[in-house]
Amino acid sequence: MKIHIAAFLMILVTQSASASDISVQLGPRPFYLVDDMDEGPLKEKLNACKSGPFKKSDWSIGHRGAPMQFPEHTKESYTAAARMGAGIIECDVTFTKDKQLICRHAQNDLHTTTNILQTDLANTCKSPFKPKQENKSASAECRASEITLAEFRTLNGKMDAANGNASSVEEYVDGTAKWRTDLYSTKGTLMTHAESIKLIKSLGSKFTPELKSPAVEMPFEGYTQEMYAQAMIDEYKQAGIPASDVFPQSFNLNDILFWINIEPEFGKQAVYLDASYEIAGWSPMKPETWAHSMSDLKAMGVNYIAPPMWVLVTSGNGKMVPSTYAKEAKVAGLDIITWTAERSGLLKDGGGWYYQSVSDVTNNDGDVMKLLHTLHMDIGIKGLFSDWPATTTYYANCFGLN
């Protein structure tokens, strides 16, 4: 009888378990990064956390999934991000020729993120493949808006890359950076936005969809920007997802204001991706160069602002410190999310674009942890996008960030 009861209880436990109960596994990379850090109190603190246990954290956001090693915006990439403890996962949203929402970083990136150039759909590309010429790199442009959803489903995702020196399609698609890998690119399952919602829900994570700027002129065959912005929110409503679990994003301030006014429950968590750094003469240290003051954004109803990491930090007295931008955002009462950790490759030479404001105090891979610490302790960010969420999950667990 005892055996039967035990078996029955085991069945109940198994039936009550779901994909959201997946065990968080970080793999070796966070530990490698901690080992690579300069000696000091932060390294000691992070070393003390090595035994775990580790759990999901909303502070750890899967940027397009886990694209350091998995093709971005694929089922495999999203699943890997959840397994690494990403409490929130991103689907960049664009649309197909028949106005169906899909997960792609850009409407015109199919030539670098899928195998389209190696299929019959290559003849739909806006600009067909052109090999490298004397003064021009190899190129192509393939848009989701040129194919139907049914056609999109026939493609496979690959690592986002292209070889500008290519003389053939085969060479062109084989351009993955050496600090990434094609090991998991043999099967990159593309997803619609609705499918991503179902998957991410089953994985027990929350959502941060980004409404991407269309490559086509809007309205597109009667499809307006407002219809597009509404359609994205509607798919969460149709799936029964509470607005509190969704952080819609856009670089277009008008999209943010649309959600604030038309979908206020979703709008209060809308994330304004600030690309003001593209303005000539703009500086995170000079408020007079900004398109909007932080107080103006807050008055518009914006609650979350999200610039790239380098905008929030500068160097002073040999260490990373908050920028004027970060200080002003906090004074205005804006919550800050930022991007993107683990996207720069090796940091021994300064870290590249994402570390440009602190390159003089960046010299080893472990410095990513130093930046995370500055973003958390000195700036108080609410979340950090990462191409390898295990790293941000490790830090979040060590500092009790749920």
C-alpha cells in the first residue's frame, strides 16, 4: 500500500509541474567571468554565491533570447534564455506581407538572420545578393514585408551575421563572429509573436516586446502605425496575459504615447528606448543637448526609459560612475532599463561600443561584472538586457534581485 501511495503522490507532483518549473542552470560562463575579475570586495562577494541555488530574476532580461550562442528570436534561443533564469524575454515585433506579427529584430534583416538567400525565396528580396566588388562590400536586403507568413515559416533562423568580403551566397551567410558559435544554428525555429507569447508563458517568464520601426512606408496597404501598435497589444489580451507581465518597448516616442493614452494598463509599463545618442552633438553629460528633458518625459506619462549601457556610466577617479543622464533620470522619477550585456565580445581591449564611455577602466572579461555592479548599486536600474542571461541571472541572485 505504501508503494501505491508513493506512486500516486509522484503522479500528482508530475501532473502539477509545468514548463515554468524548469530548473535554472547557468553553465560555466558566469563563473569564468568572476574568476577573471580583478581582486577585491566585489569578486569576493560574487565568489561567495557560487554554490547557488539560482532562480529566475526579472532583473535578467533575455535580449532576443540568448543570441550569444543561439540564433536570435527562435524557439531555441527563448528556451535557453528561460533556462538561464531570464525572468523577462524579448520578442522584437515586425510584420509580414500579409500583416502578421512575427519575431525579428528588423523587418529587413532576413538576409542576415535566416537562410532565405539559400532558398527559392531569395527572389523576393528587395536587393538580391551582390558579391564584394573593389570598393563595395557584399550585400543583400530581404524583408519580411515581401513574404507571407506561410513563406516565413519555411525559413530557418541562423546567427545574425554576414561576410562583407563574400564572393558567393555561401560565404556571405557564413560570417558569425568568432566569439559566438554556429553550433546551435542547424535548427533555428522561427516564431510568430503569438507563438512567442505562448512559449514564454509556458517557460514561466514575462514579456518585453519591441515594436520595430517598419522598413516600409506607413501606412502599408492601409495598415497604419497605430493599427500595428494596437495589434501587438491585442495579441497579449487574446492570450490572457495580464498587462503587469508585459513591458512593451519602442524607439518611437509616439508609440509609447499611443499605449499610454489608448492602452493605459500596458502603457504605464511601456519602455521608451532612447536613441538620442544618434543626434549630432548629443552627450549624456550635457542635458542641453537632449531632445527631451527627463522631467518632460515624465510629464508625458513615460515611466520607463532605456538607453544603452554606455549612456548611463562614465569614468571618474579610475572607476565607473553614473553619468549626468542617469542622475537626471532618477531625479525625475524614471525607472531605468538598459542594454546590452554580453554583446561586445572580448573586453580586454575596452569592450567596444557598449563600453565606450568607460573603456579607460575596462581591460578584462570580468569587467562586465563591474559594470553590472555600477548599474545596480550606483544607478539602481530595474533590469538589464543580456545576450547571455546566465551572467545577469548570476549577479541578480547574488544581490537578491527578484
